[in-house]
Amino acid sequence: MQINETLGFYFLYDSYLYMIYLLKFKYLYFFVMISCCFLARSSEVEANQVFKIENIEVDETSQTAIAAREKALEIGQKKAWETLVRRVTLPDENSQIVELSLDEIKGLVQGYEVVRERISPVRYLANLTVIFNPNLVREILFKNGVTFSETPSLPILLIPVFETNGVAQLWKTPNPWMKVWRESFYDNSLLPLIIPEGDFQDIKYLSTAQAISGKLVHFNPIMKKYRVNKVVVAKVSKKFDLVDNSPFLEITIRVSGHDDFEETIIDIIKIPPNTDLNDFMNSGKQKTIKSLNVAWKRLNQVASGVHQRISVEIPILGLEHWLSIRSKLREIGTLKTSELVSLTKKRALVEFWMMGTLKQLDNALQYRRLALFENNDFFILCELSSRVPKLCDGIKSNNK
């Protein structure tokens, strides 16, 4: 335990609340509250998950196990960098930045972890987790004029519907489209997708007709079950060309809006004779993931490192509540600095220095179960939980 002797008594850095409740001295409470004002947040976020690339498989051979390991770690870091670039940039922009030298990539790596390591005299196999330094990565991207997004989305429920001969299938078999989505689904993107289990509750909550109706009200029960506030209906329709009667797949998605769904055709895939339908389903799945990710990145992309400042009031329930909110703010990459101006038992007044737009900041806050509301000439930040200060409760009610 780290202890600092100041003004004749001991102040424990990691035990604010313990001291408050144990000693119950008003002057100590005041001292702790004032101390929080000077605990400036670092612009660097510890363990920023966006810049953490997991599940990188390496398998290399060389004359010795040590040489094979060194080779594998170098190749793994390069793979991780390419994956990170694909994660945060748009497809038409990552080609101009991905070609860095190995030494340049190593300079961006903050650390790595090796799991499931297997070694033979000449071969090395492992899975790597590579963590990149967020500030250095941003600097490289800005330097090359590359727009990027580092704001992760809240989980989205994806409903796969398969249609053939004009008949749509969701829970009943055969639904090869659902099967493809459930198989080996691991995605290193900003947009986490949830595929429904297809159990009795799912069948009860959402019928096939309701899924393709486009009425948001039909999805409320299943959205509540999976704890999401957004749903996407991805439909594959097997159709036949009117000219030569050749089969093709039409892939469409409906993304939930405020009142209904907007439908977008992603792609039309021709099916050659005597081919495996699942191969084309997998291709459609990847194109669907790509389409959803591109839309999210375009909405949240940052084009420069220019910061803007806004003043935000944060209603709180006490010191413990403030420390919890402050911890969440530290995890938001587009929020470069949050300077605490004043702190009382009921509120914190904070200056935010941020990149991007207010909408992009709000998207990042939503991921941490926080929300930004405009109240006359200033902003109020509230936690999205059942137990909130009265001011936040009233604002949330008015914004429903």
C-alpha cells in the first residue's frame, strides 16, 4: 500500500472512501474532495480495448525453436497492426497506412501476451494478444491524413432470415443463413453482434412475419431479453434471374430506427451450377459485417486531432459515484482530457476537451452507459442506470 505523509497525517491514495467512513472527519472529507480536483486524467487510457488485438495465430518454423519464436512474434505483431488498421479505418483508406516497416510497427506496440504456446525443436505455434499505444497510433494516422474511428458500438442483435420461393424462415429449419452466422463467429471489429439462440423464448418473442415486417414494436421483447437497444434484420433471398433462370442470392439488411426499419440492399451474389450454397452464405455474411462496420465508422470517424472544449455538469450521489463515472470517462478515446473544475456532494463541473462531434462523443458515452443531454446553455452528463440523481431522472424522462 502506497502511503504519503502530508500535513501530519497519512493520506492513502487508493483508499479514499475507507478513510472517509473510518475517520469521519469533516476536514478530511473536504481534503479528499479538493484532492480529486487535482487528479488530472491522463490523455492515455489504460488498457484501451480498441487498441488491443486478440487471437492472432502464429505458426512459424526455423532452424531452432528460439529463431522460430522470434520470427513468429515479428509476424504476429505485423498481423495485429493490419487487423487494427482494418478495425479503425475505412476499407478505401487502410491501404495507404498499413505498409509500415517492422521496426515502425514495433515502435507502436505497448505490450503483448502469448497464450496457448506450443514449441518443437524447429517450430513455434501460439496465439498472441498485442496492445498498441493509442497516442502513437493516432499520431501515425493523423500524420498520414487517414480518418479513423475508435468508438466501439454497443452490442447489436442480428436476426438472420432466409427466404426461398417466397417463403421466409427464421427459427424453423432449414435456415442455412442462421447456421452460417452461428458457426465460428469471432470478429475483431468495433461492432459487436449478438446472434439469437433460437430457444423457446426467442420463438415466443418474435415470429418470422414480425421479423420481416419492419415494425420496431415487435422487437421490444427480444431486445429486452438480449439487453440491446438496436437490432438488425439480415435477410438472404434465393431468387432466379428472369433472363436465364440462373439462381442468385439477394442480401438485404434492415437497421432499427426510431419508428421503423430502413432497408438496404448490400449485394447480389450469382450462384454457379453445382456449387456449395454455404460458401456463398459465408461470403454474404462477411459482406454484411463489412457493410455494418463501414456505416458505423463513417458515423464516428475523426479526421484531425483538433480538440474542442465543452463545459459539462455531472449530477452525482456522492464521492463514490463520482469516482465510478470518472473511471468510465477515462476509457473514452475521443475524450482527450476532462478537467475537474469543482466538486460537491451533489455535482461535478468538468471541462471536456474532445475530438470529433458531439454526436460522436455521445456514441462513445453510450458504450460506457453514460449519456449527454443539452439543457439550455450547458450540457448535463448522466449515468444510464436505475439509481441516478433526481436531476438526471427528470432529464431522462423528458427525453424519452
